[in-house]
Amino acid sequence: KRQVHCHVPREIYLVLTPDVEWRLDGKNWFSVTPGEVIYHAPSQSHAMRTQATPMLAFAAWLDGGSRSAISI
């Protein structure tokens, strides 16, 4: 399920698998290739979706925060 969400901590993703799409700030979906890094600014809405292959990625918050602070 694609859940658009946001949170105050900055976040990065390093995508490791193909067939991943991203959406930022409600704009159009775009393709992301393995090795690409995606950055989310504080409170930036974002979502991701996959095709046939499940997504494998490294994700990290760059600031302190609690998962309970995620707004869906």
C-alpha cells in the first residue's frame, strides 16, 4: 500500500533494487534506479511504490525523532 506521509526529521533513502517509483509533495511519480539517493526535507510529503520486485533500501533519519511523529 502506498501511504503518503511526512515527518519533521530529514530523511535519506539509498535505493538498492529496480522498479521503484517515488512521489514528492504530491507531484508526479518518478522512477528511481538502484544506487540513487532520495532526500526528504523536514515535513515534506512523500510516498514510494514498487512494481514486481519488492523494494530494498537503506533509510535513515538525519535528525532525532520518534516514529510516532509520522503524519499519514
